[in-house]
Amino acid sequence: MKLKINQNELNKSINIVQKAVSARTPLPILSGILIEAKDNMLILTATDLDLGIKTYSPCEVEEEGAIVVQSKLIGDFVRKLPSNSYVNIETMENNNIEIKCLNSEINMLGNSASEYPENTFDNDGDSLFIKGEALKNLIKYTYFAAAQENIKPIFTGCLMEIKNNLCTFVALDGYRMAVKKIPVEYGGSISVVVPSKALLEILRIIEENKEDIEITVSESHISFKIENTTIISNLLEGKFMDYEGIIKDNFVTVVKAEASDIRDSVERASLLAKDDKNNLIILDIRDKSMQINSASEYGNVEENLSVEKTGEDLKIGFNSKYLLDFLKVIDSEKISINLIGKNNPCFITEEENKDYIYMVLPVRIS
């Protein structure tokens, strides 16, 4: 293998696929990146057998070939090369690889490409196209509410449901739930649970892409084709919770307020709330005002906001992190906090966006 490629392109491609390299794997070969050169394209592949990423970059190929190289070493070296310079890559005997750039040169011992798992990107199933911006919002508004660790792995993923030309993403972890809906042009029906880890990597790639994205769903896998990059992930097995049965509308108190005002106040109050195991802040809603309180052995914080309120006065506690996770992703200027009671779920919505619901359970206060 012998090729020449721009450092920016190479560095970007390595950064994309590295997210699928597992730090701990029973197969040492999977700690590497598969590098292939053919048809004037550099193809990088990485997988941990749950998540796989393959990306294509244009380059000048003098001699086609393939090799597996230790991910961290090549990533660190290429990252430190001068930006926009040209990198020459050549394989030698005994799976050695030589990388040259200006006055820099590194020789690395690689592995034979024949040892790398094959067919990990084959995914025959139903396909649909979705706007990059739409998929970005579906993921951004929900993935953070998925469980990080759970006795039920199904809750570490997001439900992706399509029916009646409407795509719904749902994530929940037992303490909060996020539901986002966006219209799509797809007449069929799909209901699968995608690991939130895979969705986070897709979100990072979409940030630079406005094109339509092809999604293919089979019985066991889901793949996303974004320009020159394909991400494939195992689907999670099991039955997802009936999220529609959780959503209520029997509110006794409704508060409307400026999102930025609440975000800033909750951020300040959370500075002391971090000393509490529940990150507890208390909302005291009376008349046209809402007081946000937190306290610890180091002191207390009191924030007072003017709000629009209908219904009963109410005093309720929340984990400040769960409120901030919501407040940091929304784009609307005003939000509506819909309360059923001090010990019942709270439903928060955006004023300008009725297709998003965020539910959070309160923390009991004495």
C-alpha cells in the first residue's frame, strides 16, 4: 500500500472512526483501525462488534493495499502533524507501516488486514431517508435521558418509532423521559431501540452535515449513511416501556417563564445543590413569582423569578441536573412547566414547539 493524503482529511477520518475503537476488548485486533487504499480512496474502519464506523476520504493511491494499525498511536501522531500538509503512507514487509510528513517520520508495527472481522457492515433491511437537521434534533433532544447503566439494558438506548409518517424518539432512565416527534416521508412502520452511545456518535458527525441521511433497519442492526461515513450498530433487545401511558395532562399548576432566566437561576442554585446526593433544588411557586432555593452546609442560594402562573400555589423539589439537561438543549425562548402535584411527574414543554415533551420526577421534600 502506498498513498498520499492531506493531513486535515486524514486527521478528521481517524477522529471519526476512533469512537468505535474499544479500550477493552478480548480481541486485540479491534484496538486497531483497518486502513485500506483503493480507487483513490482511503477507507478507515473501526468496530467493537457492537458499534462500527467506516469512512471514505479522497487520496492519491499509488499502490492499493490494507493493514491494521494501533488506533491511539496513529491518531496521536497524525494529530500533531502540521495542518494542511501532505502525509505519505506506505506499508513495508512484515506488516510494518511508514508514515512521512515534511521532516517527520514514524514506523509502526501493524497487523494483517486478513485478521480483521469481515462483513460487519452488511445490513439488509428497510431503508428510509431523513433530513440531517431532523435526525440531529431527534437525537439532541432525547439521548441524554437514556440510562447510563441499568439492570435493564433496553433503557440505555432510545426508542425509534415510525408510524403514520411521524418519527418519534424516546429515552428514559427511571427518573426522567424525553419524547421528540418529527414528520418524515416514510409510509411503513418501524419500532427499534438504538444504543444511545451510537446515537451520540451520529450526532457528532451530523453537526457538519445538512444532507439527507439514509437509515437502514434490519432485525438486529441499524445503519446510518452520512455522506462518506457509515455507522452501524446492534439493536437492543427487549420490550420498551409504554411511554404514551406515562404522559398525563391533569395539571393543577402551569408556569410559563423565560427559558434563559430559569436556566441561569438553576445553574446558580445548582452550585450548592451539588453537595446534596439528589442535587436538590426547590421551586416555590406563588402568585406571579417562582423562588428557586438550594442549601448545603456551606450556605444557601435564593433566586426569584417573575412568571405567568395558572392554578394552585406549589412547592416542589427537583434534581437540578435533570432540569439543566433539558434547559441546555432547547431552542425556545419560553417554556411551560406543567405540574400535577408535589409528588407527581412534571411535564416541561417549549412554547414554540409542541412536538417535544420532557418529563421529570420530583424529589420528595420534607
